[in-house]
Amino acid sequence: MDSNIKRELILDNFNYPNNKGLTNDPSYIKKSNKNPSCIDHFDIELKIEDGIVKDIRFDGEACAIATSSLSIAIHRFIGKSKEEVLNIIDNYKKMVNEEEYDSSILEDLLAFDEIYLQESRKTCATLGVNIIEDILENN
């Protein structure tokens, strides 16, 4: 992916994130987490029906990398089965950690394919997906 396209994707999803704002609907599973080394924190609500991710909402304060990676992931995850989302997350985290991964399923998440060059940004890039992964694995 071209570096200008990556930059535009990241900035667009930071400035105009997908699904920002919580519903406080009890049918959603809610989980929060924060980055221990900075101010990044997210509250995430996830709705699953019949094994399909129907909706994901979030709120919180975070840097451009954390916010945009979560926004892009949310767009990628809605409508997918629990197993599909966990597979995408697994491949995304492998990419971030410079391990072998399947790029064909990541789509716009490929904007973060060079995040490993800044070790401290790996936590930012995975904060949101880690919360979603935890919700899916424990519910």
C-alpha cells in the first residue's frame, strides 16, 4: 500500500472514526482497557447475535494510531463471524509483530504494516483489537 494512502487512511479514521459513541444497551458486551504507558484508553461495546458480530461501538481518548486502527478494524469486523474476526485479529497481530501473516484478509489494516518500525507504537496499534479479542474469546 502506498505511503500516502496509508497516511490518508490513518488520518481519516482518526478524525472521523467509525462507530464512535457508546449505546449503553445491555445487549452489548462491554469491556475497557488502557495503554499503561500513555493516555490511550477505550471502552468498547460489542453485540453478537448467532455467532455474528452485529455491531461494535467505542469511546475513549487515544492517539491517531490507536484510534484509527480500532476504527478500521471495526469496519472490517462487523458482519463477520466470531471465528473470522479472531482470524483477522491473529493475522493483524502477526503483521504488527513481524511474523508471517495472510495479507489477503487484512484489507485497510495493511496501513499498519510498518508499525513494527516504531516498537512503542505496537501497543497503540493493538489496543482496540486486543479488547475485541478478549470479548470474543470470553463470551
